[in-house]
Amino acid sequence: MLRSLARTALAARAHIATSPVATPAAKTFYSTALRSTTIPAGRKTGHIAYNSIRSFATESSTSADQDQEEKVIGETKKKTFQAETRKLLDIVTHSLYSEKEVFVRELVSNASDALEKLRHSQLTDASLDSGKPMEIHISVDEAKNTFTIQDFGIGMTEEEAISNLGTIARSGSKAFLENLEGESGAASTKDKIIGQFGVGFYSAFMVGSEIKVYTRSATPGSKGYCWTSDGSGSYEIAEAENVAVGTKIVIKLRDECKEYAKEAVVEAIIKKYSNFVDYPVHLNSKKINAVQPLWTKDKNEITEQEHIEFYRYVAGAWDNPQFKLVYKTDSPLAISSLLYIPQRHMEVLGMQREEPGVSLYSRKVMIQAKSKALLPEWLRFVKGVVDCEDLPLNVSRELLQDQSLSKLRQVLTGRVIKWMESEAKTDPKAYNHFFEEFGTFIKEGVCTENESTRPNVAKLLRYESSAGASGDVISLKEYVDRMKTGQENIYYTCVPKRKFAEESPYFEEFKEKGIEVLFLYDTVDEFVVNNLRQVGQHKLVSIDAADIKDPVLDGSSSKDGANDDDKKEEDPVAKEEAKLEGERVAEWFRDTLGMQVRKVDVSKRHMSHPAVVTEHDSPAVRKMMAMMSGAAKVGEDNLPPTPTNLEINVHHPIIKKLWSVKNQDPAFARQVAEQIYDNALIAAGVLDDPRSMLKRLNTIMEASLSASASSKSKDTVMQSKKVEVVEGEKV
């Protein structure tokens, strides 16, 4: 039976296609009858027969449409636009849109509206039918220099055509929504109305010298009409025959807009703006919008492969997403979004700064590609789509109200931060790998965000610490949670490598007292801590800061406690003399170093080094100042060294020996003092050019070796004399 039906269908197809007497009505009726034929499902032969019949029905109707040319048969009525309408038309045509290509987006959106209106109206009036598939067809012809778009939607009567097309300020979609207010099911239908027909339609005049609109209402018994205008201030409307239910717009392109008659150009525009509309879009009989809008699906319905394919589509990438987020909310804005974080970014290779990776949609129609308004710049590595149904559009889809975008940006930024924080808790290892690649962006966020958002961004930071092994990182919260009892500050040091931190004179006391220190390796980290300043009630303090106040540092360690009795038994007179001696040493250093230092103090730190500097410029700031002043140029010395505070360890053997020889050899003592100061600058990472001290260092080594050789010579002479005396006694 099924085979017989299929053979009958194919025979009928051939007969109608070749019959010169078959009427368009007969062809349409036969096509509709075949499509309504019921065929049992589940059998292969039935499937083949059904597909054959569908193919025949569609191709027959398409062939019929191509054979039928619309023709004006009634009296032509010429009407003039109102004065304000002509002014608005000029604005729309010449200055409203930044890119002429958006006329394709507007016309596709209007066609989608018309189809949705028909679908909704059929729920209450079964007599409404276009007899055609719910599709949008676009055709371009380079030879004729035309662009044509046709939908088989609700269509328009003569009055509706005059009202919707003759007045820019009127919106067919807007009026349709107003009529739905208060009806059951209106909300779900409202969500699917995309455009505002009045203004969007007139965007076609940006590229067209003449526009013809053929339209027929889906209401049974309606007539077809042809609306024509060149955009100069008037339009014509007349009855027409052979007009299919729906709307067909034929644009005669201007000479400077011939590119829109090229199939490749139009296809790229459709994929850019209208790839996710609800209805199929065909260009020269080829379906274009094949990508499904995944953000409209439930989170659990999206497969991993679908995520990978969609990510690659929106990001233009070939890798797989590292993290993904399906985020939907109705308050404070109706948002559906699908966001991804890539495996890596291109800025790490020294290439140009990445563009924003998230595009803005409104009801599946793209409003802004790679929008800069959706997320702050530091989140430019995030890829994906955000669809906001509550966006109010000012006349054009490109002119969005700043207040609404600001609210959308605030909501999305907060949600993305929470997303990354959640990923860090779910899989710390994966997040640490992410931070290793994208940490610079997070640090940029700490430096650029406002006071209210900055603490939340700081939760995403990760650093090595003295309490962990090399490569192990912790969050600031983890540091706070394991602080010593009574500890008030969070301590850090900015160094290029872990080895430098562990060997730093500033770190010795913290290591001795068991106080954890964060190791910050990137240059930008100095700006991060300067902007962050504190975490909760705990200040961020560098270990090289002067006069650090903290109970855990003021108290003595167990090692020092063993010496408390010795300190109590120390002679007060001797203690005072030692203090005065230390002050004299500090004063001598101050006089010797001159303008290089602001002041010199006896250090209270527990350290094994002879001296350290405090209150100095950070290495990062120093380098930046050098670049800005031009001091980095060859042959220039525009950036003088900034004076620092010097803390000397009067108990160190070098300081003691220097103090004892300063009167015997003042010149040599001065060189040693300057070398001690430069060594302290090196330890702090702020000595601009170590080569400046090489001559002095060689002189000091030469003197040291000479003194050592002289001492050995004296020891040899004394040893020889002792041998001679002994041998004489034997004689």
C-alpha cells in the first residue's frame, strides 16, 4: 500500500509539473492534501514514502511560486508620508545604523515575527493558514542587483500595510503585543516577538533605491497587495494577484550596495546576526541557520559534545572549553546565557590584546558581537552568549539604554566571579591550572574593579607561601584561616623566585617565628596588593616594611626566650654603652653615605645580614619610573637613586670589624660602607645597575687578598724563627 501511494505521488508530481493546464490552486490543493496524508510510523518504507511526499509537496509549491509572478491589477493609490515621518525616514536611512548590513538582521527579525504571529493566531483560529512551511526564504540576484526576502507568516491587509509600512512610528509587533496583554499564554508568546516592524523595515532604504512589498493576510478570502516606495517621501499601494500568504520584500539595490546581491556576503551576515532565530532561513534554496541556540535548553539537556561544538562556534576556537556555565535568571533581568573559559589565551604569546568574547542577543537575535558592555575588560577571556529579553531598544537594536546595560553588566560580573569561585572549590587542581594560565587577568581585575567588587575578585587570587612546597598555591582566605593566634597582618614579599625569598634578610625573622609569608613572583603583584590593601580586617604588609607592628613579631620566640635571663643579668652600664656605641656607628654610616640615605638606625630585626634598607621604591615602580623618564636609554642617567632608610646590624662581624678599622684606613672603610649599602639594595631588589659597584668590589677584594697574603707571610716568618730557636737549643 505504501509503495503504491509513493508511486501515485511520484506520478502525480510528474503530471502536475508538465501539465500546461494545471491551475495554481490545484497545485496548492494537491500539495496540501499530500502533506496531510496519514502514514503509519515506525517502518522504513513508510518513512521513505512520507519523505518523498513531503519533498514533492515542497518542491511543487516552490516551483509553482517561481512560475507565478506577482502582478498589480488594481488601481494604484499614491500616498504621502507625514512631515515628521519623512524626517524619521531620512534619519533611519542615513544615520541610525552604524553598519548597513544590519538591514538583513532587521528584515529576518520581522519575518520571524510574522511567522510567530501566525503560529499564535492559529491557536485560536484554525482557518488561518498560509499553506506553506513556516520558513524564511531569501534570494539574491547579482544580474538583477536585487535582494528578496519572503516569509509565509501572518501577512497584512491593505489597512495593515498602510498602518505598519506607512508610519514609521507605528510598530506592528508592538501593537500585536499590546493586544495580547491580559490574555492567557501571552507571556510565552511575548518572549518570541523580536523586532519592531516599523523602524526595522525602513532600514532597507539604506541599501535600496526602490522597495516593493507584496503581502496577503492569512485571513481566508484576503486579497494581495503591492506596496512600493523609493523612500523619497511617498509610497504607492495597489491590489495584486498571485501574491502568496505572508510578505515578500523585493529590494532594488543601490549601485554602492551591490555587494548585498552576493550570496557569500549575505550568508555571512545571516550567520553573524540571525543564526539562532526560531524558524529556518534559506538563502537561494540552501538552509543557513543550522546552529541550535543551546542557551535556550535546560542545563541537563545539553550534552558535552554540544558544549564543545557550540563553544568552538562562538569562540572561533579549536580547543575544548576548560569551564562552562549555563546561567538563567528572571530577576532582576530575564537572562539566558552560556559562557565558557578556554584552555589558554593568545596574550600569553605576546600577541595583541584579546577582544571581548561574549556577544549580546535579544530573543535569539544578535545585538552586539563581542560586546564591550557586558563584562569588564579583565574578563575578556570569557567566551559565549548572553540573551537578555528585558533589554529596551531605543529605536535601533544598536542603541541600548545605558542604565539597562549597566544593570546587566553588574549581574553578569557578579555571577562570573561566583562561577570561578565555585570551580575553585569543586576542583582546586583544575582551578589552579586555570589560574596559572589566566592569573594575570584576575590580577588586572583586582587593580581595576571598584571598591565593592574588588574583595570578591581577590578571592580568586592564588599564591605560593613559605608554609607550602614549591608549586603549591593557596588563596588569601586559606592564609587567613591558618594565621597564628594574635596575628594581625597578612605578610608577603615580592621576588622573582622562591629561592630569593627564602634567602632574603627580611624573611629570616618570619621564618624563625613560624609566620607564614606569601611569595609574589609577578611584577604586577605589587600593584595588586597596593590596590587591595587588606583582606577583611587584615592588612597586607610587605616583610621589608619599616616598624611593623604585630603581636606575633613583638613577642620573643622560643629561641630568643633562652636568652631572656642573659638579658636580665646584663650590666645596665654595659647595655647603655652598647647603645651609645651603636648610635655612633649609625651616625658614621650616615655621614659616610651622605645623600644616599635618609636616615640610619640600629636594626631591631633578627637577621644574619649586616644591613637592610626600608621605605624604598618597589622594584616594579622603579622600573616603570625609569621607562617613563627615559633613563633606560643608552647613555642617559635621568633617574637618580631614591634615598632610603638603612638599618644596620651592629652585632654582625663585618660591622664590628669595619668599626675597628675606620680610623686606620678611612678610604677603605668608606668603600666597605658603600658596598654594604649596595648589598642591601640588591637584597631589596632596587639596585638599578649592579655594574656600577664592580670597580669598588674589585678594590675591596684586592685589599682583602693583600691583607690575607701579608698575614700568611708574617705567620711563616714567625714559624721559621720558632724552628731556628729549637734547633739552636739542640746544638
